Amino acid sequence: MDNLPENPSDHTNIVSLFPIPQKNRSSEAFEEVPLPDIPLPGRHYEQKARKRQEVFLQKRRATKKRRVFYNRLKILLRLVFCVVLTVGVYAASRLPIWYVAPSQVSIQGNQLLTPWQLQPLLAPVIRQPIYLINPLKIEQTLKQQVSLVDHVYVRRHLFPTGLTVAITEKPVWGVVYQKLPPTQPISLLHWDGTLTDLTSFSLSSDALTRVGHPPVLISSGQLPNNPALLSQYRDITAFLNSNPQLAKLQYVDVSDPQDLKAAFDGFLVRIGQPNKTMMTRLSRLFKIMPEIRNYQQTIQWVDLRWDQQIIFKRKPKI
């Protein structure tokens, strides 16, 4: 320790075992670096920027105005197109080619019904536009108003404009007269137990040949629309007309429901009341046909009203 120099300046040559850290002089160096000389924007640059902004805003306003103008023009053109289309459709729908004339109505499948008989029922659709006609309504009207109609199919035609009415008539098993034909028939009898009143139709006896030769029933008045009674008359007539080789049926008289009569070729038969034993009594008629033919010149009628016996009513002597 005594050998250390007293003057501190002499310590520079001494290596210290504990070095002293140097001071951080980076902040001093940063402060000492001079800033570059950057020129600040002047008034000329501000005017250019403002002008570019104004030009951009003007272009955007012009583009927006054009867009609004074109949108309004499109809306106006659409409205004009809709008005023109509506007027055109209305004018086209009122052309005479769409209206149904009487000559454009075709009726098919009818045998007994004539077109002029159906014209009053088809009158509401005449002179009407074809696109306003309801086929289902016509079918329901014809089936309700005409009992002779079984099925109806109505079809509309656009080119050329027309109406087709296909009718299926009910099958006929008998025809009713007030007097023996040739006279005007008053009713048609159908297999479904219904009848057609012919007082509103002009149907001649010759027209019945289109549906064959149905049996004739004679009645002093219009038959009641009673399906059970009409079914009895049908069974009686069908049985009496079942063997035309032995006896050909001419007519069945149902004027008196309690005393039915039948006329064959050469003799008459009194059937009586249509009760439970009626078919049993009728079944004996064809068994005694040879005896009836032997005495048909002298008998007035064959009486089948009794269950246990058959009576031949003789003609009165002249």
C-alpha cells in the first residue's frame, strides 16, 4: 500500500481489477445528429389538392345524377309497357273471334235429344267469351235439368273457337203412352228406376227406333216417379217379353195400379195387383200357351189374378 503513487494522474497506467463501466452516450449522439432540411408544402400544393377533390366530387355528383335519371327512366318505361300490355290484352280479349256462336256448339252422342231441345239450356253460354265459360257448370246444369242425360263432357276449343258437348243418354227399357201408338209418348223409363217426362220434348215414335224397340206401357196419366213401383213394372214387362216366339207382347196397361193388363198377339191377360205372388202367377202363362192358342178366338182374356187357378173369360155371344 505504501508503494501507490499519491498523484491520481499517475493511476492511468494502473490496470484495475474492477473496471468502471462507460457512460451511455447514445442519447447524446442522437441529439447531436442534425435534421435534414425538408421543404414544407406551400400554397401551390394546397390549391392542387383542393382542386383534385372538387373535380372528384363533381364527377361523383354527375354519376349519381345519371344513375337517378336512368332509374327513373326505367321505371317510366316499365309503367308505359304495363299500360300498353294491359290495353293490348283487353283489346285482344274483346275480339269477335273469342265469342261463341250457336253454329260453333257441337253436340255429340245424342240419340233422342235434338240440338234445338238443348239450346235453351246452352243459351247462357252463347255470345260469351270462350275463356269465361265454365265447363263444369254446363255439365251440372244439363244433368240436373234433363233426366235423360246420364253423363256429360264439355270441351272448349280456342283455335278455332268452339264448344263440344258430348252426351251419354240413359238406356231406355220402356216407353209410356196415353193411347196406343202412333201417338206422342209421354215418358221414357230407364234402368236406374227413373223416368223422363217428354211433355217438354217433341219426340216422335220413329225416334225411338234409335234406341231399339222398347216395350210399350199404357197409362191414363203421368206415372209417379217412384223407383220401387217402376222397378216392379220393369220386372213384369221383362218377363212377359222374355219369350216372343210363344207370345209377342204388344203393351202393358198400367192405368190402374191395382189391376194391370197385358196385350199379346191374339189375346189379353189380366195380371191383377202386383203383390208378392205376382211372379208366380205370371210364370204359369207360358206353360198353358198351347191351350190359349187353341181357344184364343173365343176367350176375352186370360185371368191370372188368382193364386190357385187360371180362368179363361169367354167372349160374349153375339
